[in-house]
Amino acid sequence: MRLNSGDRVLFFGDSITEQHLWTLYLENLLLWHEPGLAIRNRGWAANRAVDGLARFDRDAAPLAPTWVFVAFGVNDGRYLPPTGAIADEYGAALSRLVSRVRSIGAEPVLCSPSAVDEGCDPMLKGYNETLVLLTQRCQTVAQREGARFVDLFRPLLAAGPGLAPDGIHPNPQGHLIMARAAAKQLGLTGRGPLLNDGTPDPLLPWRSSAPLPAGLHSVFVDGERAGNYDASDLTRGVTLRGGALRARARAVMALSQSIWQADRAAWRTYGPLGLDGSRSPAAAAALQAVVTRLEESRRQLLQQPFRVEPQPEVPIRLGPWAVSGPYFPDSPELLLSQPFAPEEDPGSASDWRTVAPAGPEGYVDLVPLLGPVNQAVAYARCSFAAPADGELLLRLGSDDGYRLFLNGAPAADVPLFRGSAPGQEVHRLPVRRGLNHLLLRIHQGVGGWDFYATAYLRPNGG
């Protein structure tokens, strides 16, 4: 599917299109391929292909689309057993829609009906047999007319039951399966896949145009670390992802949702289709002006260059950790201040238990080790080897707060009660070449009790 700046994409279908989920996910993927697109959704509940044909001149043609995703079929089977007459009626309506789409200079993309969950309603028992017949007829029409075809039925059916609460309308996971299937079949995966929340995961190819000193470098995109690579790899070129790239994709998706809400209100609530008491040409025009401003903001965000900066950094492995506790203060008021043996005399504490951190963010859950207790203190220690003198960038997150010691000296105090997340603080600490020692005192109010810890070293003179 070849997209050009200025193309106008229309999703035209039934209530599953009107849900604005698989269309939203695919819309944002399309925008990462071509930021200059205008995209609209004109789904309408209970529509069949013949209904879409009847309202095409009202709802589709005035938008002057260049691409039209035609997505009908679930209602075309009339929730009856499969018959040739049903398939013929559906196929004839699709053929006429193809002709009508092309008559306004647009190119159609024919999308099959999605599968239903037959176990949700006795009315749906056996209905997928009808929908597979309509899927085959949709594909036949697409082949005969030389149109693109997207099979939404088979991927959703293969994913199994439990993806449509009412048996007909997919939940977000079902819509994600549909969007991923459409993206794959249309060749739209080259700029990145769809994450599990439907957000695109943009890929940014990058290579250093300037010579880099030998060794490892972290690459920062808009100030967020996107990976750590050898200098030779950065000279040849790498593909960056995550971090600021995903944050921008989510911001784009939020704008797309706002654009859809404003456009829908202008079309269905305040425009000619609204109820007598709601119709307001002035309100509809004001909303369309909002849509225009939001689209321009989205376009600028998509086209804004990413700031990419390499920085000599060496990843430092933290862990396994030795954990000691729980320790209980003499009174709740002393929870944040009363010292215990690991802090006063590290050699005197003998009840250390070893735990390996989990995942790339170095997660350690203290509850399985120390039990679900309240108003307590735990200590966690580990040693690491620094390959050179330099600055340690230590990313910590904790539930609750903590006190940090480096090589026996206090380094940070975070006297908070909170839930944990990776990188809630980044401490920049001088370290020496060779073995260094970290000690964390993590205090516990109530509830969860855990921490995250990862680190990078910036060598002096790097």
C-alpha cells in the first residue's frame, strides 16, 4: 500500500468500524508511514454493504478520499445459515461499492467481516460458517476488481474465543489482532509493529556521522536512553526503538483519538444527522476548526526530528542482591531514621538471603523474601566492578522510600511513601575503578515492598 502526503483515508463500515479501535491502531501506523495523511471514520452501527452504498454520497464522497477501507459483512449474513443468495447479495453490493469508490478517484481496500464468538449467544451458533462464506466472496470480489483485500476473519477466528464480550464486537485485544493482520497484509510493518496497547512501536534507523571513541556507548533519543552499543555498530548503523519514540507514538495516538471525537461530534451530533435539538451548524463548524488545528499539531509532532546523542557508557550489572530483614523500629516515628545492624556494622548481620533481580529494569520483590509485614526496614546490598574511574548513573525506584550508601558513605535519602516504578530517581555518583559496594535501606509502610535498580558508568574522559 503506497501512501503519499495529502492522501485522505476513510474507514467506511459497520459498528465494528464505528468502535474506532482497529481503525485507530491502523490509523496511527499509517501516520508513521506518511505524516501528511487526513484520516476519517464513518462507521455506522447495524450497517450492511447495501446500507453503506445507500449513504456513500452523503457520508463518504464529500470527504474526497483517496483510499477507502470498505468494512462490512458481519450484518450482511443476517445471522442466518450460509446460503448462496446471501453471498450473492453481499458480493453484488461490494462490487457496486468498488465502482462507486473508484468513480470519485479513490482506491478501495476490501476488508472481510470479523469472526464472532459463537459461545456468547445461541443466536450466533454456526454463524462463522456464514461469515467464512462472506469472507471468501469478499476476496473473490477483490480479485475480480483488482482491489486490495484484507482478511480480518481468519486471524480473529484463529485467536480463539473470549475476544468479543457480546459475541460480535471485539474487545481491544480482538481489535489489536485485526489491526496487526491488516498491517501485515498491507505491508505496513516496516516502520515498526503495534504494541499490546495498540500503539505503534516506531523504529528509527541511525548511524553516527562523526567518529566515536572505541568502546560502548549509550544512545539517547530526546534525552532518554534507547540502547547501549559498541562504537563500531553505531558507525555501521543501528535501529533505535522504545523510550522517547514510544512516548511520541502515544502522544500521536492521543491526538488521533481527540480528532476522531471532535470530527464525530461535528458529523453525527451537531451536523445535519443530529437530533433536532442538537443540530447546530455553528457548533459543527467550530468543531471542524478544532479538527484542523489538532491535525496540524499531530503532523508537526510526527515530522519533528528526534534528537539523537551517543554518550560513552558501560552498562553495570547489579546483582545478585543480598537481602536482610525485616527490622522493626522501636516506634513508627523512627521508621525512617532508626539505624539497624547492616547499617551500623555490616559485618554483624548474618541473615542475608540472595536474590537475583528480574527483567531489564532490575526488579526485586521483597515480600516473598521477608513476608507481608508493615512498618519495617529491609537492607539490600551488592558489589559491582567498575572498569574505570567515572560517574555511575544509578536508576532507582522503590516502594516505599530508601536510603542509599555507596562504599560505606551515605549517597542519597528518599524519605517517601509511594508505589514503585523504574527510574524514579537517577543518582550520579563518582566511583573508582575496581570493586564498589552499594547498600540500600528500603523502608516499608504498608502494602507492596520492592525496588528497581539499574546502572551505567560514564568513564572519566569519555
